[in-house]
Amino acid sequence: MADLEGGCLCGAVRYTTSAEPVMQAVCHCRNCQKQAGSGWSMIMGVPAAALSITGEVKTYEDQGESGGAVRRQFCSNCGSPLFSRVSAAPDLVFIKAGTLDDTSQFTPQMQFWTDSKQHWIELPGIPAMARNPG
């Protein structure tokens, strides 16, 4: 896979990482649905140390069902959701795959929180978990 590059809608925030994603998934949890304004969130987990960000991101402190912190980061100008950081995986950053310059680099390997997925969504062939993986 080539370097991952992307950014927000207005271009004020850009990011790059040359690290391979450790996971690619679709999350159907209600908080991701609300944050994305969609039926799901497409995410790629990459090593936090390998991610370079330019521009200003704001952070909204959310809480997962486990009670752990979920830091949702977005462009302070246009509001595009960009990253999530979870206390359960402090060494990873979850890039919102819709913000990639080349979204063809995203191929989900799993889907989780399917117990709250929208009734019209079907992703055949992608392993599904009712809640969090692991």
C-alpha cells in the first residue's frame, strides 16, 4: 500500500502516514453514526507515532460503552471528522477513511457494533461482531 494521505474538506488540516494500517473496519455504533452523520464510520487504525498532522484539529471527548475515553478529532474550520483516539488502544489513531485522498486504499476487514447498525445496511462477506472486537 502506498503512503496514506488525506485531509479535511476545506484543506486546513492534512495528514500523512507511511505505516501500514493495522486494521480497516466499519463501525456501526450510535456515537459513530452521529459523529459521521451517516450509517457508519469507516476507519483505518494506524500507529500513532507514524501519523503526521498539519493544521489545527479540535477534540471532542466522548465515552465508549466500556467507560473508556474516545477522543474524536475534527477540523476546527470546516468540522470534517478526521481521527478517533481510544483509551483502549493508546498507540493507534483511527483515521476516518472517507478523508483519504485515495479512498480506494480502504477495504474493510471487519465490521463491529452490528447490533446497532441501520436496518438498510448489508455488507456481505465482511465478518461482523455485535459489539466491540476482542
